[in-house]
Amino acid sequence: MPEFVGLTAEHCRRAWDITRSAFRAAFENRIVSKWDGTVVVFCPGGRTTTEHDRIGHDLVTAALDQYATEEFAAVNQPDVADRILFAGCVGEQPTARYTWYAINKALVAERTGLPSGDVRTLAPWQMLPGNIKFRGGFVDNGLVVGFAGVQESGSSGLRVWVVLACR
């Protein structure tokens, strides 16, 4: 049984508050390049959520409306927005572009079981049209997390921090 079965959007929000504080310190100490980005957390076990269970759903739907193409829809489940339990942003204004990248990274990791940045080097045959090739998507014991907005090492670090804080 996956470790994160009882995870709620509120757990994710608290984990994100902790992570966001650490990210702020990383930015102020010039460890990450900017104070910007979006995190998405999928429901553990591939289940869907109801509207009252989600945080940040408007951010997700705006990104999908703007960036999702027929190519994307052909390789991903149509209910992806309903599978995202939490979405949060680092900066003051969330961007649809970073949300889109975070969703895409998380989907690549979920589908392959590999961190999104490793797919291009360890299993390039698993890349599908429209998949993103950068780090930031991660799967850990059934929890799927994606982050986008800073350089690849920052994206990788942030998604790990979120997983740890959700524990």
C-alpha cells in the first residue's frame, strides 16, 4: 500500500508553506536563480479529487486551457486536472507556463516511474510527443510531484522537499 494514501490538500498546503520558506532562504542566498515557480501534487494512487478537496485547481485549469494541445491529450489522461490535489506558487503571481511545465514533468515521472529529467538519459524511448525533458517531476511511494520555475537543480530540490514535508 502506498505511503501517502491519506494525504489531503491541507497536508500539501502545510508542506508547501514549509517548503516555500526554505525556498525563500535558497533564493536569498542565491542557491536558486529566482523567486518564481509552481508545484503540483497528484492524488496518491491515481485517484481523482472532488472540487472541495483541491487547492489551486483554478491555476491548473488555466494552465491546461492555455497550453494543452491535442498532442498532449493523446498521451495523457483527460482527467489530469481532477487528479491534482494541490497546486501552489512561489512568487506573488502564479504563471500558467510554470504550472503547465510542473504538470508535464509530474506526468512524465508518473508514467515512467523515473524522475522526469532522467527519462531523457536513462530511457529516451519512453519520451512521448509533447513530453518535457527537464528535471522537476518525481514519484515516491505513490506520491507524484512536479515543480517548475527555476534552474533544474532547484526544481529537483524543491520537489524532494515537498515529498519530505508531506511525510
